[in-house]
Amino acid sequence: MTVKSNNERELPRHTCCPCGGQDSVNGVSRRGFLQGVGSVALASAAITGLSWSAVSAAEQNKPELKRRALKVKPILVYSTPRRRHQSSWRSWGGIQTEQDARKEVNKIQSELRELRAKADFPVDFQPVSRIRGKGDLASVNDLDKADVIMIYAAGGGMDTFDELAKTGKDIIFFCRHKSGPVYLWYEIISPRYLRQHTDTLAVKGIDDGDVVIDSQDEIMWRLRALCGLRNTMGTRIIAIGGPGAWAQPRGVVPELVRQKWQFDMKTVSYDELGKLIKEARADQNAVKRAKNRAGRYLKLRGTTLETERQLVDNCFLLEQVFHGIMKKADCQAITINGCMGTIIPIAETTACLTLSLLNDAGYLAFCESDFVVIPSGVLLANISGIPVFLNDPTYPHDGLITLAHCTAPRRMDGKKLEPARIMTHFESDYGAAPKVEMHTGQIVTNIVPDFNIKRWVGLVGEIVDAPFMDVCRSQIDISFSCDSQKLAERMPGFHWMTCYGDYMRELGYALKKVEIEWENLTA
């Protein structure tokens, strides 16, 4: 069998994934797809030589999943002026002496202890340093270990800020108004530093969004955003069948993702996967364990089986294979190319339930290998600390839009399982896919990424229904406040990313750091 020319290829069926059906992927034959993986993965390292014994051993070693802690360096910048007769000898501010500065350091440390105790993300605060000018920076010996510098701008000059900015680290300015002794830079942070004595912002990489007055909550959400961003940059992800992008030229979007997000994509071919699944099926212990796990899962409260039990067992065996591959590669993310067809005859099930299980366990597992939307899911999960739902949007109307897919997590709030009917995958009417009954009244964040990785649209919605239409199994109707026509005109790309809660501020703050435009349609 030879690969058909472009003119001879079958047109893809109009499904949620352009890979067509069981025997075609992106309009080419399965063999053609497998041969083409090499061109997709030119800059993606292939993982070869995997054995089930090594993968199985790695799979059963399950250290705690966690995000890397954001390291924050707090620095109090202040001045100790001397009185001069008949002269203006001091600037604004309530910190004028070393005693004032020591007292302020104690206050800052107390606030940061409270902030860390309340944080729903991992953050480590280094000891507070106090400096009077850039000449004192040499004494700050842990600055290079920080991800973020928090400047408590009680006094001092712009040259100190400029020197700290040269580190290339993210910077947050904190100024006091009513929360303690007033700071000098509460008066002049905008005209003197941010605008540099002009009418427009003049400091590269720092703007008004990096300034906080008094509020510890305002510090908290900015650090949450930066924690998510730091954990997203350089993500290592397994791409079964190679990295792709929905309906886009082969290889283009994955390369953009490598440049923008520094993703480390590891390709596992379907030949390698098929070999592993075959070896796993021959491992009686692995098969028994998969069946036992499937049985326990199906007994969970709110779980209803509406497909063949063997197809569910096969999903759990596939989950053990995927989990082992990730552990062997030392990563926590995976995606599948050709999930609408190629994987079905190899796994003898669909991957829908498998991906749902991995997401519920704290991993990042995405269908379709669509790297247009995958970075938004990685970022949103790393900001929120909870699973995310990659979905197909429909056309917005009357303040409503339907979002649907067959791979939804059940542990959408990161804690409890939503009820689910375990059914067939809709398009193939085969395999095992969860119809997750997400509850009405839940506020959700929605990200709509563009194909060029330049502009993301976002909006907050509320789940108003979990219908059962003839579409992908997990379905939600969400209401939104912006004009429906405006949403239709402004939404780019195709796939959306959704999670419980409102993380619009954090997303906007993180995206400006990587120079992606954030259009908040809820604002």
C-alpha cells in the first residue's frame, strides 16, 4: 500500500477531529500517517527501545505529583536621610531610619508567612533582604536562586530598580498606603519609574500590572499566575504518534510551541506503543491489575456502565502503559495523535476513559495532539492546580454555547468525582468514554487560543445544563455575559480549554510575560 498523493487523498469526515475515521488520519492512510510522523517530529526527540518490563517497573513507582515551588525574593529598598538645616532633606515615607527598616522587615516576614499558609499553590519565600541602594546588592547572595523579585519600594532610587531589572527575573512592586508606614514610591512609581518622566510606559517588561498597593490578595493572585507560568515553561510531554495541530500544516504549530513555551516533546511511535500493549497483554499480572482497578472504578458512587466491560478493562491497561511511559520519560504530560482512529485497533478500545483517568490522577492528558490548545491547558492546570477539559466549542447564540468532548476529567474541582456514565466514544460508537455530569451553577474559565500563538481569548461562563445530545459524550451548556455576536466574531482557532473557577486575572498576567495578547471578553 502506498501513500496517496494530495489529489488522491480522501477528504476528512466532518468530525470534531480532522483525522477522519478508523483508517485515516488527517486525510491520509494510517501507514501514511505513521510514515509522516518523522516530518512532524523533526525537532521532537523520539523515544525508542521501550520494553514493557522497564515501563511497568516505572509505572508502579508513583512519587507524589506536584508543581515546582515558585521561589520569591523579597527586598526592602529604603533610605536613611540625614537632617540638613534649612533644606529639604527627606523624601516622602515613614521608613527613614535603620530601626524603621528592621521593624518593617519583621512586618514583611509576618505577612509572607501568612500568605504562604493561605496559598493554594507551592511558593517559597526567601529571607527578606534590606538595601539602601544598588551598591548593597552584592550582599544579597540568594538573588540568583529566585524566580520572582518582590521589591518593597519604601525609598531608594531608580538605579536600584534598574539593576534588579537587569536580572531578567519577574518583578512585583509593593507599596504601602494604609497597611503600614507609607512608602515613597506610592507617590512616584508611575511618573518617575514606569513612565521615566514621560507620558507612556518606558520600562521593558514591567508595567502597571506589576504594582500592588497594600493588598496581600493582590500579591497572591500574581504569584499564583507566575507559579503556573514557571511550571509551564519547558514542559516535557509525550506525544504518541508525534505532535500535531488541528487542521494546520504539519509541524508548524509544534515548532511555534517549542519557541514560545520551550516544550520538550518526546515522540513515541504507534509501532512502539503497539509493541508495549502486546507485551502488557501477555503480562498476566498487568492484565489482572487492570481488571481489578476497572472493577473498583465501576463500583464508585455515581458511576454507571453503559458499554462492554472488556473495553473498560482495556482502557485501564492502556492507562498503565501510558503512565509507565511518562514515568520512564520523567514527565507528567501526554497527548495522542490519531486518537479518532489509529489507536483503536491497537488498544482494542478508545483512549477517552484512559485520558480521563490520567487527568483525575493529576497528570495532564490530552487527546488529538493539538498543540494549538495544549499549552493553554498546561498553563491553566498549573495556575489552578486542578484538571482541565479540552473541548470542542459550537456556535454562540443567545448568551449560550455548548462545549463537548469525550475525554473530560471527573475530578474537575481537584477533589471529588462528578457522576459519570461510562459509554462508547460517540463517533466510533466503540470503546469507553465518560459522560461526566458537570454540575449546574459552576463558574468556569474558558480559553480560546489562536492558531498562530499570538492572541488568546478568554471568558468566564456558568454551567447551566449538562445535556445529552448526539455529540461528544461530556457536554455542558454555558452561559456568558458578553454579546454572542462579539464572541462569534472574536473567537479564533478551534479547540477550547475549560476548568472550574475564575482564573482570568492570572491568565492575563502570565500571558503578558510571554507576549501573547489576552482578550478578556468578560471584562
